[in-house]
Amino acid sequence: MNVLLIGGACLCVLLAVPLLYLAFFRTKRSRSPNSSKPKPKSAASSSSSASASSKHPKSTDAEPAKKTSAAAAAKKKQDHHKASSSSHAKAAPAMWTALGLQAAVPCSDYVSCMASSVGAKFLAFACADGTATVVLSENPKSGTSIGLGNDTVSNIAISANGFYLAIYKAFTKELEIYTKEASAFNKTASSPSGHSSLRTLHFLSNSVVVTCDETCVKLWSTSLDVLHKWNPCQLSNNSVCSCSKFLCVLAEMPDTRIWGIQSSPTGEFHKIEKALLALGHTRGVLCGNFSLDGKLFATASKDGTLRLWNVNVPYTAPSSESAKEITRISIADLPPPISLSFSPSNDAIAVLFGPSIHVYSVPYLKEVTYFNGYPIPQTHMTWSSPTTITSTCTTSKSLLFWTTKD
């Protein structure tokens, strides 16, 4: 019995030893660092593998992360550039809008004439019932009215500071100055104008008034003393435009003469002298105007062109220097221009063609907005703010305010 037990135990040991050895060998092989290495390749396969890997390197776990990060950064930069480009593309055209009628301010009677001050802070207009009104351009529905009697006022002007109002009465041919005292305008000067019919009336400065007829130009003080008078030796149909530095006589001649204005340090008029010539039009100039800063000059002519000039050039009187033409465009397909005016911010020119108003950018004269087809052709137009144009006509009992920008 004992022999059988001992024999069974020996048999179990003999069977267990190989199993334990096999288990130990497998465990050792799985833990060995070289157990997972591939078999060595031949030199040829190694070189081809190296060449292939040099052309198409394998990506590690870090490389995809880097590529993803770089791609995300590039996409973010591209999206930002697109958004920036889109915003810039929308911002430039958005500043201009189709001319829309912002308001029609009723007047007491038919409007006979209208003018804005230099800088467009004030707006003055006269009506057929013998009244004149001065308003702030930003609040045209309320202003100061003046009774002028039964005579028709054909010309009106308001100084830049809103302190002086000048009017011309068509029948008596008198020039009158009204001065603002407290909240009312009172007549402080009156004089026969000496003009057969007045074509131009405006303020050269806060203390100098310009008048013009078919033969001569006069400069007046606000007390209506004649400061200067001369015949510019140009044909009939004269009109005058000016700024603080220059005065220009527009006539049937294609060559336009620009006169320099010399003032004292206190702003008082000193003298006027020949300054520049604007040469280039082939027919007479119908209308023109200076920018508020006196650096630019625009003209519209019978030759069907609108031209922009640089007058910010040195000259020595008497000078034969020419203003430098910056650019020109054709307006030959439009009716003859009636008037033109720079915006107070000097970034645009508005031109009145009767039934239509066209606005051109400065300095390229690109048309940025217009309105065409108003039932009543307009006879007067002026900027009343950097974003608003005011127009009217002698058969209208209202002032029309047109929005030019959003």
C-alpha cells in the first residue's frame, strides 16, 4: 500500500515538472525586451526601407498633434482674415447710401433762395411772402424769422459764425446786412448795391461779403463799405465762388482765373491779387467751388467734364502758375450742371443737374450715390451737414433734406 502511494506521488511530480518548466519559459519570453523585435532584414531591404521612410516618414503620436494644432491655427488665421476682409469690404460701401428723402420741412411760402454757411452749421432761406429764416442745420424745424417787407429777396447769405445775414432785394437792388442780437436779427446796414442784377452773394469771411454781376465783382465790409471793386475782364454770365484763401470768377471762358486773398493777422481783408489759372477746359465753366480747407477746387463745364484741381501750390503774385488737375470724369450724358458744392468734411462733391443730384467721392470723382427723377427740378442745393444735402426750388414750399450716408 505504501509502495502504491509513493509510486503515485512520483508520477505526479514527473508530470508537473514539464508543465512548470513550460509555464516558466513562456513567462520569461513575454518579459524579454527583444522578444517583440522583428527579424533582421537584409541590407537591400534595409536600404529600400530607409529610402521609403525618408520619402514618407512615419507619423508619431506627437506629429499628428502638431499637424492638428498647426492646421487649426492656420484655419483660425484664415477665418480671421476672411472676416476682416469681409468687414472691410462692407465698411467702405456702407458709408454711402442711395439718396433718400430724410425730411421735407414746410416753409411759409415758395422758397426764393437758400444758402448755408461755410462749414454748414447754419442754413438761411427766404420766401416769397417777404420773410427770411435762419436755422441750425441739425434742427431745421425751428429757427429765427425776419420780416423783410414786400420786396422779393433773390439772394441770401449767412456768415460762418451765424452772426451776420446778408440779403439782396431784387426790385430796389439794395444790399442789407442783419446782425444777430440776443435771439433776433436786426438790420444794421443798408446800401444800394450798384449792380444791375446780382448773380452771387456770399460771405468771404465773417466780415467780408462778395457780390457779383455781369461786369464787376465787389467786396464789402459788414457795414457795407466797399473794400474792393474790379472788373475781372471776363465775359458775361459771371459768378463767383470763394474760400478763405481764394476767390474765383466763373464765366463763359474755358480758362478759369483764381485770385489770392490777403488778410491781416486779425482776419481783416487786406488785398486781392492774381494767383492761379485752371487751364484745361475747352468750353466755358458753368459752376465751381472750393473745398472748405482751400486746397481743392472743382469745376463743371460745357465741355461735358467735371474736374478736380489741386490749388494748394505756392505762387508769387502776380502769378501765371497753373492749378494742378487731379482727375476728371465725363458728365456729358447728364443735363447741364446748375451748381456744385464740397461736403463740409471735404470727402465728396455734390452736383445739382436739375431733376437729379449726383455725389462724387474725392479725390477720384467716383459716383457714390445719386437721386434722379424728383417730380420738381431743384434750383438750389447745398450741404447742410457732412451727411445731408438740402435742396429746394422756386416752385416749392418746403426744404428737402437728403441723406447721403448710413
